[in-house]
Amino acid sequence: MTLFRGADAPLPHGGDLDAARRLFPGAPEPFIDLSTGINPSPYPLPRLAADLFVRLPAADALRALAAAAARAYGAPSAAQIAPAPGTQLLLPLVAALAPPGSAAILAPTYAELARAATLAGHRVQAVRAIGDIGDARLVILANPNNPDGRLHSRDALLALASGLRPRGGLLVVDEAFMDVGPLDASLAAEVGRGNVVVLRSFGKFFGLAGIRLGFALAAPALAARLSAALGPWAVSGPALAVGTKALADAAWIERTRRRLAKAAERLDAILSGAALEIVGGTTLFRLVRTPAASDLFDHLGRAGILVRVFADHPRWVRLGLPGNAPAWRRLQAALDRYRR
């Protein structure tokens, strides 16, 4: 068998169900996507006014979204928020805030972090620990990390930012999964230091990845530079309306954090029951390690369940949360068959 036939060109990221169907043409439908780490129970879409689709996005609506994001994420002010059509677009713009030079990426992690730094003209080195960054002037890390859920303490990150300051260095922290992380772990309140930028993703926790909405949190001058680089009307009118309402819904956010924690415990029980070693994750996904990762990927794919595998870590499999009772039953049944 070719190792991870789905892990190379056809499936470099999660979420590509069209590629999954080509890989497993006989799989039962509906295909279950557990490859992304996106909340499978999305925020309920509000009724949207028709003119949001026919008018250019309003400046007042953008300001309202920035204010809602500042409150939700704990940034000191809306002036420190740069909304964007997804953090994917922000990554190279944020990397370009540091002059081209040496960049350190704490790895293993989301591959787009290194690609974005390269696009911004940096010489990228992958390091395993904060103490290994050397003379890098740009440091990018994910906290919690994807795919293993590794979490760095606020004190360690603030010390890192302080160490970068004398050489004009910049710390970029991708907090895409911080919505389900410890409430006191975010650096959102620290971006006023001037050499810390925090990225927050809307689509993962709120389960609305198609909205394409994300934020850079930074000192006001840096946030203004990023907004200027994005240009006018970067965020669509519907995204402004949905994001503003969702970020202000504190009750839904708290209920969802609790629900996801319970769902992750249920997933743990299923994975442990299949004799799979859980080695990390967040409450939106779990990472398992097995010497038979390729076989597990193929077995689940033939059962109509897409999971995430990694060409550079051939013993890892990442699984997100099933979104409904039939999906939970199908995963349980597929892993029961796999264990036998």
C-alpha cells in the first residue's frame, strides 16, 4: 500500500470532500468530514437583510464588528482590531510587519505559518522550543498548537516578546483554537506592547468557516497598517452582520464551550475503546498516534469518514467531532470494525 495516498497533493489540508470522494468512490454517503477541527454545530445564522447582499459593506458595520471582537477576545480597544476575510489572508500581511530576515516557526504546526513567512521574504527555520529561536526577528507559533494542542503559558510568551524587543523582533501568535483554550491563556490583552500580534479565527469555533472572517489584534498603528493593506470593503456585509451578532452572544459561547468539552470526552472514549493512543488536541479535535495510521485513514475513508493525516508525521491521525447522532454511530461502528 502507498503510505498516506490521501496525505500528499490531493489532501494537503482538511475539508476537501470532493478529493475524498475521488479517493474513496464507493464510500457511503453522506461523507462525514472529521478532518478540519471546525465546530460541527455552527452558530445559528440570523435573518439577514437583503440589502447586505447588494450594497457595499458599511464603515459603521465594520466598526461595530471591531468593537464586538475587542470585547469578545479581550483586546483593550477596537482600534487594536483589524478584521479580515479570514486569517489565511492575514498571515503573510502580518509576517510582512517585520523586515525580511530570519523567522522561527515553532513546529510541528500548521504548515501555512511557514509558507506565509516565506511569502513575506523571511528565511524560515523550524524550531522545537522557544529556547531554540536563535537570532530570529520574527517568531510565529500557534497557541493552542495545531495539530497537537500544545499550549504555551502567557508568562513564557510575554518573556519571549520581551526578549525580541531589543532587536526589533515581532511575536505572532495564531490563536485559531483559543476559543476552546484556557480563558486566561490568550495574549489579546497584551497586543498594546507593540511587538505582539494575535490572530483569531471566527470560523472554527462558531462553525462558519464559509463566512471567511478573522482578525488581527495588534497595537493601533500596526492594526491600521494591516487594515490599509487589506483595502476598503475587505469583509463582506453578511460576514459583518453575522460576526457582530455571534461575537456578542456570550451565552451561546459559554454553552458551546461546555458542549464541546463533553463531546471531546465522548470522542476520547471511542478512540480509547479502539486502542488508539491519544497524544494531544483541543476540544475541537484529537490527535492519535498509531503505527497503522495509513490503514486507519483508508479504513475510515472507505466507511465514508474523512480524517486528517500528515505526510511528515506518518504515525499521526487527527479527528474532529462528529456533528450529529448518525455521525457518532457511524464513527463508533467503523472503529469497532477496525479494532476487530
